[in-house]
Amino acid sequence: MMIIYSDIISSRLIYTLNVIFKYVIGIDYELTNHQTDFETSFKHKINYSVKNIDNSLQIIPSNLLFQKGVVEQDIQVDWIDEIPFLFKTNGELPYDIFAATFYMITRYEEYLPFESDIHGRFSAENSLAFKNGFLKKPVVNLWVMFLQKKLLELSPNLCFPIKKISFLNTLDIDIAYAYKAKGIIRFWGGFAKAILKRNQEEIGLRKNYITSKKDPFDTYNFIEKHSENVNTQYFFLLGNRAEFDNNIHPSKRGLKKLILKLSQQHKIGIHPSYQSNQKPEKVAKEIKRLEKILGDKITISRQHFLKMSFPSTYENLINNGVKVDYTMGFASQVGFRAGICNVYPFYNLEKEAARPLWIVPFQVMDGTLNQYLKLNPEQGIQEIKSLIDEVNSVNGLFVSLWHNSSLSETDIWKGWRKVYKEMLTLMK
């Protein structure tokens, strides 16, 4: 067990230590501001202060964990042995990795003013990690491993839990079926539009559906077959139809049947609509729709279009009974938005408090590889392999994000089923 000394005990410090020791390393710790108790303790010691205390690993604070509110931070990035470090101080461990961890996992920079993308999102390209070339590195986990190494140098008999990489496969169901369960009017209206636009592929798909009832977005048997023995979860969009919300209406029998079928073997979550970010009251309605279908409480979610504003989006989810959210990742770039590949709790910088919501970061999304980065399937496989290697190097959690429609082998998604299959093979 560890004992940590700090002159000041703040909610930020307690939160950061909980993440590092309890949720990443997997050990307990004691925090004290009584120097005598610290010095006389027989536990392994970290001295988080400017004081010189024997037989302890000193980390000199940068002051971020003792501040309140959000202010622009002047951050210099130094690279040592291919690891980027932030918040340089002095001492045996010359960087305040506690402050750096807090900065990354709270998404501190996303509370500051920023220029949003066309969907009102904080873009990956605006992040400190992308600008400094470490978005594809789980830096928090790497800092923790660096800390463990330093502690072992001081106390060679110290033991840490042995961990292994774990995997989670997730799918967002934005449009459950291309044609099925949508109704006659929507089907023939879409057919007429395809004819007017001379979209031969769409015309052919609709003709094929008329004769064979084969829906290109009905990829669920393929998903189930290849994701066997891999933990898989589904998130359903149940918002009213709008420009960016185009799923089948939740009253349709076909959609209800699909949700109930998948719920027999998988966790089902809500996929709050694009509209709900401007009208947060819609989240409650959408959750109730899904709860009515399943006859059970909904406690997991991921935002449609990954639309998220700090801290309002998370606070609204908490108010509606959500316990775990899976939105933490960027749309335009793969990698580690919060610099971490572990499940950890949300900290609200406006309330200055840890909140009752767990965050599950993901590292790669199908649309990022194909639509944003313009990679071909072979390049997509290599990108996924590289990310899995990064997660494996720190024994973290690898989380993927796919859509049923991306596995349709139509239009821009031709050839992408093999990417999904290869990813699942690597997971297994």
C-alpha cells in the first residue's frame, strides 16, 4: 500500500490519485497532510510537495491540482524515451505527472474557448495531443508505468497487480435498416429519388430488396458470427427524424424486434440524438422509449456524432440515470482523446467534484478511418493493429466503434468487412 504526502488536500488531487492508483494500477493508497505520520509510516511513500523528506519519491507540484476554475495553461511538451511529459518541475521525477494526468482525463482544454467544427465539436486537431504528436499514445498509462518504475527503484520489493489487455466491441445503430421496417411511403419515396438522381447502385439495391427482402444494413448475423467470444454492446438512436437523425421510428415493430433480439445476449444503450445537444430534454424522452421497448432501465450511452459539451452533456446524462458513457473519442482522428485506455470517473471542473458517471474511452471508429482519414481497408487494418499494440503495451482496454451500415459492402464501404473481421481476430 502507498502513502502520499501533500501540504494541501484538494478534490482534484484525490480524484487524480484515485484514477492512477485505484483504477489504473489497481492498488489502494493513503493520503495525508501530516508530515510526521508520513515520515513514521512503513508504507511505500510519495512526497507530493516541495519539502525534502527522506525515503520517499518526490514529485514537486505544479499547482494545477490546488487551483479552482479553468484558466489557460502554458504547457511545454518534453519527450524522454519516446514518452511526452507535461508540467515540468524539478526533483527526482522532474514532471508533475499528477497534474498532467488531471489535465488530460478531465479534458481541461475543452472547457476553454475553442473554434468548433461544423457540428459544434471540439476537434482532434485542436487538441494539445494532436498538435504535439502524441494523440496515438496512451500517455496517462505511460506516465503511470513511469511512476511505477521510479517507485520500484526506491522500493524493489514493491509489488503491483498483474494486468492484461482487454477488449470491447461496440456498435452504434444510427439506421437499423436501409429499407426494412421503414414503411411503404419511405421506401417508394427513396426509390423515386434514386431514379431521379440516376443512382444505379441504389436502384439495384432497392430492386433486390423487393425480390429477395435482403436489406444491405441488416448485417447483424455477420456481426454476431464474427464477434462471438468478444464482449459486444449496441447503442440505438431513437430520436425523432431530422437532418442528422434518420433511424427508423421507435414505434415500428421491426426495430423493436431487433432491439429485443440483440438484448438477449448483449448490453443495449441509448445513442442520444444529434438534436438532443441543443435540446437536452430530448435525452429523457429517448431513454424512456428504449426502456419501454426493453422493459428495463437504461444506464449506458454514447452521443450521436460524438457531440459532447463539457460539462453539460455529462451532467444531463447523470440527471437521466446514465451510469456509463462511451463517447470519449474523436471523430476526425483515431487515438486517445483523454490520453487513457482505462475506465475512469468523470470530474466536473465547474463543480470541482468527481461525479457519478464512468467514462469508457474508445480508440478507433470506422468512419474516422474511411471518411475522415480517407484510408483504404488495408491501411485501416494497419491503423487498428498499431492502436491495439499501444493499448497492449500498457495492459489497457481497447474499445472499437463500428456501425451496422459500415458493414453493408455498399458504396464507400465496399471492402470494409475484412477490416472488421481482422480487428475481431486480433481481439480474440
